[in-house]
Amino acid sequence: LQGEKDWMKYETARKLHKCVDRIRAQYREEWKSKEMRIRQRAVALYFIDKLALRAGNEKDSDEAADTVGCCSLRVEHINLHREHEGKEFVVEFDFLGKDSIRYHNFVAVEKKVFKNLVWSPDHTGSCLLLGSYLLCCGVQGLQVGLVCTVKQCLCSADPPFSPPGEDSVAAKILSYNRANRAVAILCNHQRSVPKTFEKSMSNLQAKVGRKHHLIRICHIYLATCRQMMLERKKKQMERLEEQLMKLEVQATDKEENKEIALGTSKLNYLDPRISVACGKSHVEKIYNKTQRDKFAWAL
């Protein structure tokens, strides 16, 4: 059935919410294991849980782009700092993630995690943690159907939506996109600023300027027009102000998202039932027709 795979993924994420505390307790206990394989798996799970990193499959070393994920990190992709900017046990990540987007982050970790990451410089080029196949085999024992993508769905399951109110549709879409952006930032869904951004933003600002000009003219007419024209001009003023607000919201949204790719999180990690609940009356503003067909089970 169309969408069944997506539905199963999000249902598994819902079930994970009920047992995630047990899984966290287990991987913390495994940091002390005598087997390196188990310790590596536990540290990998910790990073996927804490940072929503993708697993990252092993690849042919001849591939042009050296993109990695949690399980294909190599020793040279991290630097360890016993103290950094007032924090202890800080791991500095620096690698190319999905779509060759650089992931550079300083993360304070627990002491046992830090100790498990201490490698000799002679190990440069060596895989840092457990391979993705072995990791998946391990996590399947924690919960049936659990994969790293499901964990990213769980991280995306509580986006910071503003509570619905009497705002306009444009303002609600802006609120939704801001919540979606928080998920995208967590999952490192960055992008380069589009080449056409400056031109399209300039055109949008010009439209905003023209609306302001029309509103000023309308104010003058309202002050001088006769009674029979007053209601007509008031309605025109309301339309202009609504159009101006839409343009200003659109400009704000465009500026805030110029370096963030919202599509990946919206279509792959954010449960569509959450999106629909956020904008049931204007779902066509969130999903286009093809996407609505894909998520018909959630509508």
C-alpha cells in the first residue's frame, strides 16, 4: 500500500518513545563493557540519540565525496578537548555529512564517552566506531524495527510549534516553518545560499515597498473621500494591509531559511500527522498535491 512504509516508520518512532529511557540506561551501562565492540556501539547510539546523526554506511573509498555518518566516522574527524570554553570533555566534530554539507560542532559529552574516544594518533584513517551493519544488528535487539532513521523521527516528534491562535494563515505557516527549521538544524540539513536568493529577495522587498506606498495613498483618500466612498476605501485598505502582511511574512521566512533545507525533515522525519494537526485548514500550504497523495494516510 502507498505510504505503508512511512506509516510503519512513524509508528515505530511512537513506540520508541515508550522505551527510549530503557535504551538510554542500557547504552550507558555498556560504556563500561570489557568488549570494545559493545562500547563502540554504545557510544554510537549515544551520539545518534544526542545529536540525531545519521548512521552513515560504509562506502567505496574511491568515491569522490568523502561523506560520512556516525558509524563511518574516522579518527581524524574528531578532536578531543579536556576543556573548551569552560566545558569539560568536549568532542569537536568536523566532517562532511549528507550532500557534502560540513558538520562542525563542539559537543560536551560524559566522561566515559570521552574516554572511549581516546585513540592514538597512529590510528588516523581507522574507523572510529562500529560499522552501520553491526550497529543495526545491535539496535534490532533493543526494539524490533528500530533503525537510526526512526531515532531522527523521534527527535522530530516534538517540534516547537507556537500554539494555534487567531493568526493569519501566513503567520501560522511561518510558525510551522520555524518549528520545522529547528528540526532541520538538529539533523544538520543545511544548504548553500541559492544563487538566485539576492535577486528574488530584492524583488520581494520591492513588492513590500510598493504595498507600503499604496497604503499611504489609501490613507490620504480615506481622509478626503466622501461618505459614499468611505466603505469601499476601507475594504481596499484592509486588502492592502493583508497583502502587505503576507509579503512581509514571506520575506521573513525566505531570509530565515536561506541556509536551511526544510524539505528533508518535512518529508522524511517529521510525522505528517503533526504537520496536518498544525494546519488542517491549510494543509495545501504545507504539502503540494504530490506530497498530499504520498501522505494520504495522515490527512
